[in-house]
Amino acid sequence: MSQSAKLELVSFKVCPFVQRSVIALNAKGIAYTLTHINPHEPPDWFKAISPLGKVPVLLVDGTPLFESAVILEYVDEVYPPRCTRLSLWKKRGIGHGSSFVLSC
Ligand SMILES: N[C@@H](CCC(=O)N[C@@H](CS)C(=O)NCC(=O)O)C(=O)O
């Protein structure tokens, strides 16, 4: 686990679970690429990396992390500052829409 890892978030445009990952990554200013798929018609490469067949999946140097809560935990642990409710709220000026992040 390192901050220099290459991150790719596998996404579905209207998925709220993806959005909480996007909010966390953006709030911490982390560089990542976004790859959209349709999880209801998943490509073969996605089936191979996603045991549950759901998005989001965060590829960390190619290793898949799945479940948005786990992704949030990873992002919070590896990329300081910790997103304690208070610190993110105060330091980043994040409003109500980010309550997903604050639940991590
Ligand atoms: N508990 C999962 C839920 C993710 C989820 O349900 N994603 C939906 C899209 S919003 C999905 O991939 N559905 C495809 C399916 O269930 O086959 C998480 O928090 O990551």
C-alpha cells in the first residue's frame, strides 16, 4: 500500500456507491483514472476482477479492491489526512452531499 500506486476506479455513471469513492478520492486530491462499464452487461475483463460483479472496483496497481466501504477505508488509511468527520468537514469545506465520505 503506497501513495505512488496507480489507481483506476471502475465505475458506472449513475452508481451512488461509485460516487462515494469519487468523493473520497477527489476530496483528498488523489490522482486516478475512471473507467466506465455497465455492470448489467459487464465485459469479460471485469468479470475476471470483480468477485461480486459490482462496481465500484478500485484497481491499485492492478490489484482489485471491491466494496465501496473497503475502498473508502483504503483511501483514508493510505492518503492522509484521515477523514475524521470533523477534519474533512472543516478542512475541505465539504457540505451535506458528502455524507457518504463522512460515513467511512
Ligand atoms: N455494497 C456494494 C454495492 C455496489 C452496487 O450495488 N453496485 C451496483 C451499481 S450501483 C452494481 O454494480 N450492480 C450490479 C449487479 O448487482 O449485478 C458497495 O458498496 O460497493
